[in-house]
Amino acid sequence: MTRRWSLSGRVTVRVALAVAVGWVIAFGLALAVINHEVNELLDATLESQSLLALEMVRTGPAETLPLNSAEAVRVIRDGVETRAADWPPLAADGHWEGGGWHVMRQSAPADGVILELGQSEAWRREEMMEIARAFLWLMLPFLALVLFILRGTIARGLAPAQDLARRVGDRDARDLSPISAADLPRELAPVPEAFNAYLARIETLLSAERAFAGHAAHELRTPIAAASAQAQLIAAGTAGPESAAQMARALSRLGDTVERLLQLSRAEAGIGDAASRADLVAVLRLLIRDLPRDRIRFDDGDLETAWVAIDPDALAILLGNLLRNAEAHGTGLVSVRLRPGPVLSITNPVAPGARLRPGRFDKSPDSAGAGLGLTIVETIARQNGIDLQMSVAEDRAEVALRFPPRPAGDS
């Protein structure tokens, strides 16, 4: 099992690293400044000491100069070096640096005395290291305090998110009410907002499913009840001469309703492979062949083939519903016209006041259909990028389908 990473731990580590890097940079800059200032201070001190040492040498022997282990002195009296040092003799008064020494030269020409007082570079570096160590030890408690405060702040900042997770986890599966985001920080507010939008979509889908189940049960109940009644009359021997035909019509209606429900289920689930293609002309001819020839007129626009990017089964369901709907609800000849593009139009005359009903189970009171045909058509068209236009004008219904450009390489 993969171990989950901790947001608070990750943020703490990254912020701590950022603080540490910033502190190291600041520490380095501070040491550079301190080193510069300390060297200036020590140079000034060295100058003062060299002047004092020159006065002492003028009035007494060089051996009496008080020096510590980090200092050395060269004394030249009347051109004779009476006390030696490790750096080369200097030619002029002032400060000199080199060979591991900081040297200040002072002279008293009237007395013929030259004094060079030197301070060890190694001693100065050691002093700087002591300052750096002291500075580091003073800053470590501050860094520890920053980390402690940072971790506590992050934990308190994430507490509302953990509370939200507990509230979601404790919810009943049937509870789809929105989650309050009033106590969440601005950065976490999108989480419950997105979750509430998701719950709203689920509620919409559940409502649609409940409505669909209710309508489907109603549509199935009527033909089942009619067929059952006729079957009971036949079994009792009291059926009339029309009982068998009525039973057949009820069963036919039941089968048609079940077929439409299955088609809608397949359409909403997505039919076929996205890379499939079908010949629009061939599918139309097969469908029209099964319909009454005196009710359908097909104009293929002199197109021998018209390949479109859609699964053949999905295309057959889409066109079959359109043709059956036009044939069943029209009042005259159904005209099917195909033009390059390809663009397909299906037109037929309708009774005055008729209208197209694409909603689920939306049908006229005298319709014997299931009220799902145009819903299936819209679903398949939307999934396959087909431009679908439906209209009724001057007692004539028209459905136009504009298919996407055919796939490259299709003939």
C-alpha cells in the first residue's frame, strides 16, 4: 500500500528549507559585513597601538614593548634593525597587508626610529570564527521557534479541511444536501463548491432516473395489461374474434417500447467505436426497404456512397427513429433527400397544430409510440458531432442532419 504524503509536512519542510536558505544567505552577508567592520576596527586599533609603541621605543628599549601571541614588531634605530619580524621591511609609513600579517609602519625621523607593528591574519580569522559561532548559536533557538510556530500554524490552517472530510465521511448515502463552506479559508472554498456542484448533478441524474423509471413503468404497464386481459379472455373461452389481433397489437406495442428503451440506454452509454465509419447511402437504402414504399421517396443526389464518421449501428438507430417517426406521425409522403456534405433532410406533411416532441416520453395524447424516438436521435447526434435541426412550419415537419467532414482517406 502506497503511503500517503502529508500536506502539512510537505509545506513545513519546504517553508523551513526556504527559511534556512534565506537565513544562510543572510548569515553569509552578515559575516561579510562583520568581517569588514572588524578588520577596520582592528586596523584602527593597530594604528593606535603602533603610535603608542613608537613613543615607548623612542624613550626606552624595544624589548620592553608589551605584545601578545598574535603580534610581532620590527624596530629599526639609526638604520640598524634591533628587533626582527617575519615580513619584509616596509618603505613608507602606513598600512600593509601580506604574508599572513596586517602591518602598520610608523616612524620618528628626528629620532632615527622606525617601528613596524604586525598582527597575525590567522588570529583575525580565529576571532571571526568565534564571532560566527556565537552568532550561529544565538540564531538556532530562533530557527527552532520559527519551525514550531510554522508547524502549528499549518496544522490550524488545515483543521477546517479535516473537519470537512469528517463531515463528508459521516454523511448518509442518501444525503445530497449542499455542504457549508462558511468556516473554510478562501483557498479551500473551491473544494466544497465543486463537491456541491457534483452533488447537484447527482441529484439531477437521480431525479431523471426516477422520472424515467416511472414513465417507463407506465408505458410498459398499458400494453402488458391489454395483452394480459386478452390472454385471460382467450384462456376462459370468452374471447371475441378480435381478441387475438388486440393481443398481438398490445404485444407489438410492448416490444416497440422495450426496443426504444434499450436503444435509449445504448445511446446514452455511447454506441460503437469513435474510429468507426458507415456508408450513409447504404444504411438509408436498407432502412427504407423495410418501410412502405408508397410512403417514402428517396433522392440520393446521385451519390453512390457517403461515408460518415459514426458507428453503423448508431447510424441505423438514429435514421430508423427519424424515418419511423415521420412515417407514423406524418399525413403524407415522406421525402428523404441527400446532398453532398453530406447533408440529409427528411420532410413530411403533418396535421395542423402538430409539433416535434424531443423530450423523454413527451408525446401527443393519441400517439401509440413510446415518446422516446427524438430523444434517442438527439442523444446520438450530440455524441457524434452531428448538427441536428428540427422544425415545423406551414404544416410540414423537417429534420436536417449535417454530418461532420468525412475522415481523411475515406472514399
